[in-house]
Amino acid sequence: MNIYDIQSLVEEDGIIFLSYGGFLSQTLISGMTEALEAESINNNISLGISNNIFTVFIEISQNMMNYSKDINPDDLNTKSHGLMMVTKDAEKNYYIHSQNVISLDDKLKVEEKIADIKSLDKEGIKKKYRELRRNGRELHDKGAGIGFYEIAKRSDEIDCIFKKINEDRFYLHLKIKIVTQK
């Protein structure tokens, strides 16, 4: 993502409420969550919607921390870094954007999960989430596990774009929409 992409987001989604690019840490995520909490209080967002925004933001952040790869597949120093943005449109819908580098293997897993999620309605997503929680099979699966179903459960729309870097690395850009006025 470059500065022109960010400008495009502003034009599409309204204001950028929160933006960060670089190394991710638990402390940094905690600070950004505090900023989201203040935003929800200042804008009288219901507790349920606020929890959805926090949960999606934290889930995406955790995935980025755990599964980010370096652009060079030969670099053994994998760093947890990426780009996170929270934007808000004129209707006060929130969008959580993320971008990080993933491996080809993780790309294939993510594509499969997103395709499955898009084939389900809200009730189907909840059912699949409960099923995965019960059997525990994907709770700690590397990349694209149960967390995508958690995100889908709490959001209104998921967009996923992959941009090829080289044979084994891709940028993963997620855009999650949470509607505040239902």
C-alpha cells in the first residue's frame, strides 16, 4: 500500500481514525485498542458494536503478529510487521484495514477460509464457528484458522485482496466493514 492507496481509502471510506505501519507488539496493540475505546465512547457507539470493532481489530492484529513473513523467503528473521488502519465513513460505519506479507501456503489457507465464509449466511458462519470451537481442530492452526470465522461473525463485510510479491510471498490486504446503525 502506498500513499495514493491511503488517499483512495480516505476518498472511499471517509476519515482515517487510526493508522499504523511497522513492527507490531502487544503493547502497541493495547494502545491502539485504548484509542478505539475512546472513539466508541465519544461517538456513543453501543457496547455490542464497540465489542465487534475491538474484537475484529485485535483478531487481525494477533494474526499479523503471528503470521507475518518477510518479503524475502530466505530471511529467517521473520518480523511481525504490517499496516493497520481504522476508517469511518459518513454513515459512521467502521472499516478495519490490514496489510501484511504472507507465504504462499498461508495465502492458500486464507483463500479457502474466505471462500467458505462467503458461501455461508450469518447463521451458517455462527454454526461453523461453534463447530470449530467444539472440536478444537483449528484453534491453533497456523494461518487462517478459527479467527476468520470470529471476524465474519462480528462484521458485515470482508474483502480480501492478494498482491503477488514473488513466487512465495504475497501482500494480504483485508478490509472488514462493521455497520454501526442497523
